[in-house]
Amino acid sequence: MNEVTTTPAVLILLGPPGAGKGTQARLLEERFGLIQLSTGDLLRAAVAAGTPAGRAAKSVMEAGGLVSDDTVLAILADRMAGADVRAGVILDGFPRTAGQAEALDGLLARTGQKVGAAISLEVDDEAMVGRVAGRFTCATCGEGYHDTGKPTARAGTCDKCGGTAFKRRADDNAETARARLQAYHAQTAPLIAHYRTLGVLESVDAMGAIGDIADALGTIVARQTG
Ligand SMILES: [Zn+2]
């Protein structure tokens, strides 16, 4: 560990809804002292802090518009200069386009930084659809179940609280899940290509156990955080 001279690692985590990106990002934060930065959190914090970029974002959002890439980048630059960003950051939800990825590269280059790794959580689409489509939760205690993956021990009764009412989200069906995955792949393909060209793309099989996925991610991140 050499906190004085180590440049904070800049990591990008890519993964479709349901791939466990949030869980894995939290585990990486705990293990490596990284800070996860999602675009929504960044914008909210900047607006609350009233920074110049935050004020710019606020007026756009109040008018119902989309915050420009330049403003998001300015907010990101402010945040990455924060005293608590020592080990590095995990970017979640930004960049979303190849243009934003190039803009991010330019921003980082100004401080001698670059993206250390863009890690793609790889999933089997049809298996993912099956996972999502069978989900339900106990209406009383919120315990999560799955028709085939984790059924209740006694049909119609929650293992945890004995409740007999269950909820299914309307969008937890195969058709919606498949559409979400297709949208994800379409949106992410240019980013994957960008980071592959830069030689920093890493792929992790995200269909296994949470611990195994965390280990695979940890191996990659350990190389970045020294
Ligand atoms: Zn329950």
C-alpha cells in the first residue's frame, strides 16, 4: 500500500439488470475502499451541494431536460477530486455511450489518469429471463422466492414468517426481461467495443455464486489498486 503516490483506480462496471451489479459494487467498496459513483447519486449530491455544475444540472432537470454530458463530466471531475477518493472509483451508469466514454478518457487524461478496467458482467440471457420471470416475494415480510430456484418449503406459505400472501411485480415476466436485456446489449455494445480497443475490457461470468463472482472481480481490481 502506498497511498501517497498511487493514482486512484478508475473502474467501470457493466452489467444488465439482474446481474448483481449493485451487490458486487458494494462488495468491492468494502474490500478495496473503492467508492461507487452512479450518475443519479452524483447529480443529486451536486445539486444538494450547490456547486456550479450542480446548479447547472438543477436548472436543466427542473425544466424536464436531460443533463448534458459536459455537466455530468464536470460533476464527476469534482467528485473524483474528493479527499475520500483514495483507492479509486467504480463508475456505474456512466459512460453510457461511446461519445461519453471518449469524453471521460479526455477528462481523465487531464490529470494523468485513465480507465484501468471496464468489467463486463457476462450473463446467459435465457437463464436470466428464467430467473426474473419466476420471482415473487412474501407480501408480509418481503422474503424473496423463485418458482424453481427457491420455492417455499410448503406451497403458499412463507418460510420466514408464515405469511400466505405473495407479490409478483408486473414487469417480472419473460417478455419484459428479454426486452430489457436486448436494450442493454444494444446500448452497451459500443462501450464494450471502445474498451476492448483500449485493451482494458475484462469479462466476468456473472451466472455463478455471488462469492465466486466477487472473487473473479477481486482478482481484476487487485491489479488496479496495487
Ligand atoms: Zn414472509
